[in-house]
Amino acid sequence: MPGSVPDGDRLDRAVLLAPGASATRDHPSLVAVEDALRPVGVPVDRIDLPSRKAVGGVLDLVRDGAAALAARTGLVPARLVLGGRSFGGRMCSMAVADGLAALGLVLVSYPLHPPGRPEKARTEHLPRITVPCLFLSGTRDAFATPAELEAATAAIPGPVTHVWVDGGDHGLRDRDGAVAAAVRDWVVGLPGAGPRG
């Protein structure tokens, strides 16, 4: 892949990213995260998740994507960071809650509930997540206010980091690269053995 880091210089982790509903693996936010991670030697795979597919089928796609990334990088599944935007991040969090091994979860614009319907919170699986989690959201996200998200994620046994983008909505445009940089810094800061090779 052009611009990739030689295997010997890669960190001992890799990232699997999935898009929001109706978006594709080529969503600019996912590409920006990959571009931010490439110079620090973290391989990234981006996958598509059809939102009209049954949840079980979507979770199978997450598991398949993680297995393919582990095979491609030679890493054990527990060295993979899984996540993505909105629907994609939620599906990755559900797969990990159901037992898929991971180093951590990156959840950008997590869709805690449908807009205007906080009683429909998607939280049943959160108490089963034991890995470190990064929740990165805008302060004006209609799918979760900061207070709602912080209250919900208190149920997660694993370490939780919140990063708030002031004034950002669910789309969370990353015009200055701050979102991708925050993901990069968090991924690189996860515990590990350092560079391979």
C-alpha cells in the first residue's frame, strides 16, 4: 500500500473502522483517521456495514473484518482496536460485548438513542464491555448529550475516555483534523509492547 510503514516499524496494534448507517468505508472521517495513524505505524482496515442487514449479520461482518485484519497484520485479535462512526461504532461495541477480543474501542458520535427519544437508549450491552473505550462526540449531538453519554458509559467496567468537540453535532465534521488526531493519540497511548521488529 503506498505510504505504508514497513512491518518492522509498525506498532503492536491495528485498527478496524466501520462507517455510520448509509455511509461507506470511504467516509472522509474514517479516511482521516487512517491517514493520521499511518505515519505512526498503525495499520488500519476500513469495512462496510450494510445498515439494512439483520444485527446478527452485521456483527458477523465485524468479526470477519477483525479476523482478516489480524491475519493481515500477524497480530492476535486482542491487539486490535475496533470502532468507527455512529452505527459502525455501536456494532463494534456490541461485538466486543459479546466476546470478540479487542485492545479497545473507538466510538465516534456514538448513537446512544434516536434523536428526541432518550427512552430508547442503546445501553443493554455496555456493562459487558471491559476494554478501554474512547467516546468522541460533539456537544450538540442529537443522539446523545454529554450528560446522557457520561451517565450511560458509567456502566462500562473498562476505562472510559470522553473527548468533546464543542458545538459539534452528530456529523462531527473534522475540518481541522482534531478528531482524527484525538483518535490517533488515544490508540497510540493504549498499553502495549511498543514497536514490533
